[in-house]
Amino acid sequence: MEPKDLYEQRDQVQLIDVRESHEWQAGRIPGARWIPMNELPDRVGEVDGQRQVVTVCRSGSRSGEMAEFLSGRGYRAENLNGGIQAWAEQDLPVRTPDDEQPGKVV
């Protein structure tokens, strides 16, 4: 999914951020839920199977793997093309996890 499309549909999808803790702490897409890539297989039950899922990482590689993982288990899952880097490059919001300050991509 392209960043602008996700931004327009952000209230209709589950956004799962699969990055590491230091990446998440630096900045995230508002509304994203953090489930690190290495934890997702054990926490897949926390993902709503009735709603579309979009996975995100820094550049789209790790989240692409996780979108395939979820799709293989029956989820309607897509990857955010270009990851949070592409999102930020299009001047879409990146915030700290507490939503108090602008975030950054690391």
C-alpha cells in the first residue's frame, strides 16, 4: 500500500509496526500498534482477523515478510511500500509513542 493511500484509509485498517524498540521510541505513525517482528508469530492472536492489516517497518523489507506471514494465516495483509521512510518523505505525520512530540525515523 502506498503511504498516501494508507493515510486516507488509516481509520479503516490495523497498522502493525514491526520495528525494534529503539525505532518505535524514536517515532511512529499515529495509530500504529507495536508488535516487533520477532514477537508477531507468538502474538498473532492479538491481530483482528476481521480487519485489513497493514504492516510497517523502516523501509518495507521486514514488514513485507510479516505481511506475507499474516497473509499465509488468512489475514488480509499488505505492506506499507517504502516503510516509514517513504511515509515521512511524503510529509505524513510521525510522532513519538506518547503523541507529545514530533518523531523521527531511525
